[in-house]
Amino acid sequence: MNTLKITTFQAYLFWENIEKNLQNLGLRLSSIREKTDLIVLPEMFSTGFSMNPEQLAEEMDGKTMKWMHQQAKKFDCVLTGSIIIKEDKKYLNRLIWMRPDGTYEYYDKRHLFGLGEEDKHYSSGNKKLFVELHGWKICPMICYDLRFPVWLRNIDEDYDMLLIVANWPERRSLHWRTLIPARAIENQAFVVAVNRVGHDGNEIYHSGDSMCIDPNGKVIYYKPNDEDLYTFSINKEDLITARESFPFLKDADKFRLDIK
């Protein structure tokens, strides 16, 4: 499939209230009227960016996973976003890639946000995730990972689209708005980045600024400040043309990180 249709939800999140978030998200998603291939929610969409995993973490058969399957099945598409998971006595900021049939894959956030003490409450992942959707190779990442280009390197065209889900505060929005186009250009890939909006439980404001950037740095979608449910398409021909016109990736260094 040359075209991939993506629905992003730049959502307001209710602080540490799983039930209310799932209810609100489900209500808002119900307004989707056109067929979509992928629905993207923010980081920790069921709780907000909380450092209280002891009270909020769910198992992999918990209510949020069941809700994700219901929504993916309802819209006959993949649904993704990150949630707080407890596994083997560890707490993880885990992105779930949920398919309509209930099968899923996941990515555990590699770079934990030390400034917010995420590293004191959660365990980091050590493995990237590459998924395929209608002929598109996609690499999902979480928020702070955006700052680490070596981890996000597109070696040997590993991916066509880099996906970032986030709770990125407005006070550092300039960094967000700068790094996303940089990741698109240097990796010759589409970047879809979905943030939240509004104040969290620590009175930190999030301005959203969710966006889609093409491999040449062109803005396909951008939305600041307001809650926004939006569907757009990206085209494989644009990706192929960009890579053939400027074949930078073949000249890139081939090293990979040795993660222990």
C-alpha cells in the first residue's frame, strides 16, 4: 500500500485516573468517521506522566490492554500509545502496538527522563521495535528517546516512519519542534509525533505541538495548544523520491549501539 492513513489524538489527560481517561478517549475516538490504518495516542495516555507506578501499574491482561483491543477491533486498525506496566517486579513505560485481532507487540522506553526522576521509578528497555503495517516499516519510540539520535538511527533503511508518543512540556517545546524535523531529515523518514495538551497533576503545562514531518522536513500536520483528533495520509512515493534524489543513508556510518 502506497498510502498510509493515520489518526492522531492530541488529548487532554486526566491525572492518574485510568477509568476517566479510557472513558474520555473512547468517547472522542467514537467521532472517527473515515477508515484509518493507525490511531496514535500520547505517552501514558491512561494516567498522565506519573511517578506513582505502585498505585497505577497494570498487568498485561489489565483493563487498559483490554480497552486497546476493543478500540483496535472497533476501528479495524492498529492502536498505539504507552501505558504503565508491572512485569517481573519492575515498572515499565511500555508502548503497545495493538492489532484488531488482539495480537500485539511492545516497546519499553529506553531513555528514562532523569530530570523528572523517571529513572527512579521505572526500568528502561534495551530493545528497539520495528513493526510492519500495510507495507510500511515503522519504529515506535517514547518521548525522551527523541533526544538521542544514535538510538534512533535509521541504519540500512530499518524504517520508513519514526513514531514518537510523548508527554513533552511546553517549557521545552522549542526543543521538540526542532528535534522532530531534524530526526526526519537525518533519517530520511516520516516522523509522526503525538503529544498531550493541558496541565498535569504537577501543574506542568503541555502545549501539544503534535506533528507529522516528511523526509525532507516539510510539515504535513502541526497542531499547538488544543485537543485535536486528526486524520491525514502519508505517501510512500514521497519517501522513495526523497531517498532516490538525495541518497544520504547509503553514506551513513553503519555502527549500532551495543546495549547490555
